[in-house]
Amino acid sequence: MGISLITLAAFSACTDDVDGDRDTGLAGHRLSFIVDMEGEEAQTRADGSGTTAATQYFDPVELKGKQGGKSVYLQAEETDGFPGEGQPLTRGTQISTAANMTAFAVSAYTSVSGTPDHMYNVKVEKKSSEWNPDGEYIWPEGKKLSFYAWYPYGADCLNVTDQNTTGSPTLTYTVPETVEEQYDVLAAIKYNQSDGVGGTRLQFKHALSAVKFVTGDAFSTCTVRYIKLKGVKYKGSYLVGS
């Protein structure tokens, strides 16, 4: 029985979300948000009743050494989304549903190609049943807004381009050495929204990948002492929406 390696492909952090679900109420009320995550429905279907996740299998690799005179192989597969069963417990703040989220950041633009002139890197928290930004932010009269949001808010390891940057913001992330301090980075976008009566919906998607190792049931005659990953990036930049 070989070792099975599962790597979980990163969600594209966002796709263009220019849709028709725009409210057209009167301007002048406070901004609020409705938050969910791509893939939440599929993650709850652990009974095998179906999933939209696509899995790609790679050629097995023969490892050095033998087990009972037989070769041992490494089998890798890549799947969109997190696995439906046992979640990795070594991550600091893995986010599998919107209910796991705490504060996130949002910037708002009156022009997609302009600067974040209505909101910049503002903290948003869930208060009662609504997600509201800190401070009084009101829908502008006669204008549409585009939103860029990312999670987590205020982390030292996650930085965003400044308020004078035009167009999509860029996030720069450095993975902390301490596992408990590592964050599950998410992002969401919403373009050209009219006055969002009842809250503007933001659907967050993962920007990172997860890696899971599984050994076969007949592996009791030997001990896996450690597993080492080489060439894994610990720092990178991401243009939100790309």
C-alpha cells in the first residue's frame, strides 16, 4: 500500500462578478454586507452525494526502499476546495465557512479604474445579524460602488497597496513561521453595485492551497518519521480579481 498525497488547488481568489443582482433603493443609508463563501454547499456533502470539485490525478512516483520486498509509491491528486472529511488541524485559522470568519477589510471605489475613494482598508465585523464597517459609511447619491474585500483584517503578515493605487489592490502575504499565527487568506469582489438595500453580497474565495498527506492502511510495519516539502513559496503578491 502506498502513501497518498492530496494537494488542494487554490481557488482563484475572485472572478468578475458583474451580475444583475443589484438593488435600486434610495441612497443615503449605511453600507452593510452579506457574506458567504464559494464551495460552502459542497463542503457539507460528506456523504458522497455529489460535488462540483474537479480532481486531477498525477502519475505515481516510486520511492526509495522497499516494504516487504515490494515497491512503495507516492500518488498525488489535486482537487478544488477542501476535503469533505477530517480537516487539517495544524493550520492556525482555517476558514471553511463564513461563520468561521472574524473581521475582514474592504475598499470601495466609485470607479473601478480609479482609487479607493469611498472606503480604504476599512474593518468590517459581524454585529448582530449584519456585517457592518467601522464608522459611518453611506451610499453615495446617484453613484455605483465597486468593492474589494480580503481576510483577515489587520494582520502583520498581510499588506495591501496604498490608497493612491489605481485599479485592483494588490495583497502581499508572508507566511509566519509559527503555525498558530498562519492565516487562511480569502478575497472577494463586487463590481458596479447600485444602492444595496439589505446588504451587498460578498462571496469570498481562498487564495492559498492546502496540502494533506494520507498513508495506506497496510503501513503498520514501518514508521514515517517526517515529510519534507521543497520549493514551497512562503511569500507572494496577489492582484485581487486576477
